[in-house]
Amino acid sequence: MYEIYLERSAEKDLKRLPVGIFEQIMTHIKALANTPRPSGCHKITGSKNDWRIRIGNYRVTYEIDEKGKAVKVMRVRHRREVYR
């Protein structure tokens, strides 16, 4: 079981979302505690521990710490904005 941590930037991103999308994304983020690499996740090219999952038109980027058994969510953004 992994601990889930939200960076301040991810918290701000989540506060801006509509309620329906917020609940959908939070369900996926909570599921990362059991499976930090769910089917459909992709490693971000050029990084060591960064991953992303797709939830509709939104992307959740996160980092996995194997030693500390932690998942740190860095961003939750619309797909057109997340990689800028």
C-alpha cells in the first residue's frame, strides 16, 4: 500500500475543477495507493520516476517513490495545458 501526497500545485488544480470531474479524478488518485502503475499509465519521457494517467481529457502526473512507498501527485490539468 502506497501513501498518496498532493503537491500544492495539484491541490490548486483540483480546486478549479467542476464537481463531477473532481470526483472522477479523486477516485483514480485514491486507486494509485493500491496500484501505482495501473493499466493505461505511461512513463514520462526524459524523467526517472514520473508517470501520467489519462482520465478523460485530463492528465494526472505523479512520481513514484519505491523506497518510501509513496506516490506524489504533481499536476492535474487538462490535456492541452499539462505539458507546458
